[in-house]
Amino acid sequence: MFGITPSARLRPSPFFEATVADGVSAFTTYNHMLMPTSFGHPEAEYWRLINGASMWDVAVERQVELVGPDAGRLAQILCSRDLSKCRVGQGKYVALCNHAGTLINDPILLKLADDRYWLSIADSNIWFWARAIAAERKLNVQVNEPDVSPLAVQGPKAEAVVASLCGDWVRDLKYFWFRETSIDGIPAAVARSGWSKQGGFEIYLMDGSQGTRLWNLVKEAGKPWDIGPGNPNFCERVESGLLSYGGDTDDRTNPFEVRMGKFVDLGVPDDVIGIDALRTIHRTGPTRHQLGVTLEGEEPTAFGFLWHDIRKDGRKVGDLTNCAWSYRLRKNIGFALISTACVAGDSVEVIKGGTMVPGVLCELPFL
């Protein structure tokens, strides 16, 4: 049993006490915060997500807020996706790249007003990046971290839960669209989004002092649908082919290598960071791509924290970036970031602790 040493460098979320009360058994760190990763029953938590409704503390998805006359301009400079038609109340999945075209985050951008945007980020310090770019370009915009903390409700019964809590208007929300609202007096924005393919919503709490109360309101609203606590489910996200920035990417990964090419618009203005490099990569073609790999074996196997070499004909051709036991496929499956010379159907070997584990490449998603 490991303890957690309190530190100013590590913050609990507004839902921390509620998750402890509901039996959280493990955390990870993400954006200098604690994120629940288990409530002690991994398979039951998986099936709850697949068949019912699961509620997650994902306050670690911090918001980078852009406010001011040049907020829209800064948002476009940072994002390689065309934002010119993005409307208030709309969200978009975007790629943030550095000047070399390397992916540095894959947030959801939410447009709250013509002069106010949020970037709901993955695990990296985008505040520093956005502030530096704004200062360098002499833009009239403030970049800050607002008091906003998402709580996700995911699963096929999530819509019924959130509709009972907020009203039937949530049923009409399109994917990635959102609306600001109040839940029993608690300010929030409700978006149809979430890091699963099972459907659901993210409730962006806009008053951190109300975390426990909001958690309990969602919990109470979900009782008719047997809601229970969970977390961004590792098995489900691998089965569904969902990218984990920083987990499935390294310090030279570009969007085209990890199936994000459709979120890159090469016709955006020339001052968009990384667009020149992305145009070149698109023209010449990436040298790696992301595929699935199904491994031999009828029992779950642990691959640990590190990437593992993938070999073909005795030569390294890529890396296994994750591996999970699929409860539905009853196989060990994972992602391969691998040479474009390799294609679905190829036989490969994954090196685990000096042992070669045979596998077959396939297209993503698995399910």
C-alpha cells in the first residue's frame, strides 16, 4: 500500500473527498492533480461503462481560458484546425503542435463567446505555451486557468441520467456542443463529450467549492440507472481506439501518425504554429502510423509502464505504446506506433522482458 505525500505541486480535485467516500482505491497524476484510476473492481467498472452509466472525476482535464479581443485569433494560431466557422456553444477536437509539427496536446476547444474560449487539455503545460505565444505576437488577450472542473457521466444510460438532472434539452445537444446552465444553483456547462465511445456528457463545474455537492447530485440522479463511480477506462479506450496524448505519443509524433490528419486543415493561415511543417509532412508522407496489434495468449499479461519494441523479420519496426486485456475480445490488445512499411495483417513480435510475444497488426478501432 502506497501513501500520497501532500505537496503544493499536487492538487486534489473538487471531487476528491467524494471519490474517497465512494471507495477510490488508486490514483494517477495528471496536470499536477490526482485522478482516480480504480474503485477496486476493474472488471465491474468496465461493464458498468459498457452497459449502464458511470461517473468519473476528470477535473484533471484543466481549462486554458483565452479571454479578450484577440482570443479567437490566439485560438486559431494555436490550433491547426480551421476555427473560422466555430460557433458559440460548439466544441472541436483540435491538434496543438509546435513549430516542427510535433503534437504537444490534443484538447477539446470550446467557444463560450466570440472573445472567450476554453482549451480542455490533456496532460501538458499549455498555459505556459499559450501565454508565451500571446506575448510574442503582442495579442490583446488574457490566458488563465479558470475555476472549472469536469465531471463525466459515460455509458449508454448516461443521457437518461443527465436529462433527469438537467432537463430534456440535453438530449438535443450534438456531439461536442455544450450549454452553460445551473444545476440546483451550481454554475456549470454541460457538453456531449467524454473519453469513451459509449456515449455521455461532461459537466464542467464552474465553482470548485461545490464539488462534493455536484458529485452527490449526479449520484442521486443516477440511482434509477444503477450509476456508480469509475474512471477513464483503460480497457475500453484501447478497444475503442482512443488516443492518449503522452501515452501513445513521443517527442516527435505528428498528428498524421496517430490518425489525427482529418483534424488538420492545411489551408489555415500561415501564422498557425506548425502549419508549414505539417504541410511538408503531408506532402512527403509520415514515416510512422498507428495500428492495432492483437497478441497471442489466452490470459491477461502486464506490459508495465514502458513502450516495448515491435520487431518484424528480426528488425525493430515500431513500438507497442499500450496493452490491455479486452474483456469483450478475450485477448491482449494494444496500439502500435510503427513504420508505414507495415500494414494490417502483418505478423510481428513484441519484446517483453527479453521474451518475444507473437502478434498480428490490425486497423483501429478494435470494436
